[in-house]
Amino acid sequence: MVSTAFYLGKEKLRHSLGRPSRSDFVQLELQHSVKFLGWQNNVYKWMNKAELVLQTSDREAFPMILIEALASGTKVVASDCEYGADEIMLGEYSQFISKRDDIENCVRTINNAINSFLVSSNYTILKKCCVENVCKEYLRVYNEKFK
């Protein structure tokens, strides 16, 4: 089976952050397996078609991409970046967090996710992020701080 990876985002930014760029894939002779699509305003159309979303950040304040991928019914593998992934990938899904800067571990985690990630509409984090719960939390904090 031949798979194609779709790389979304600005290539200059990827290169400046030390992330793989087009030339890295050419050097590895993988350029025919990776399509560089550049910046996309609507990533949902790609997530909905994807078998897996791979998030490889070193740092994230709040990795919205993980929540969006889970909400769109896509399997997720995330790096164990500072903050984020361990707050989103809860319970049994924590096994799909790969070690940063460990390519073998990342490959194992991807293969594990492809074979055993159970897509659900009932993720704990999605319940926490629903509009009703977020509004209740804002009101609770407001009432606690200002009343």
C-alpha cells in the first residue's frame, strides 16, 4: 500500500523551526510520498480525509489542532511537547503521545495508532471544550474573581 503524506503550513516557517522541509524529503528520496500544500485556510477538509494527524511541535500553548482532529473523527499522534498533548490525549489515548526527537518511537506510535486508535465521539476533552462547559467555567471564574 502506497500512502501519501500531506504537509500543511508555511515552508519557510518549517525550515526556520528546524522541521523537515521539501529538500529533506528529496534527500531521503521520499519526495513522491509527500505533498507540500502550503498554508491552508481550511484544514478540516484535509483532516476529514486523513487517516491520521501527526502533531510534532516542541511547544504548544493549547494544541487546538489535536482537539480539531479528534472532533473531526481522525486518529491523532502528538509529540510530548511542553504543555498540551498530555492535557488533550487523556486516559487510553495517552499511548499515542510520542517522545520528542525520537524518530523510532514516533514511527512505533504512528503504527500503533493506525492499528489500534479507537475513533470516538465521546472524548473527555471534547466534553470539557463544549460551548456549554466553557461558558460555565468562564462564569464560575468571573463570579469567583469579581463578585
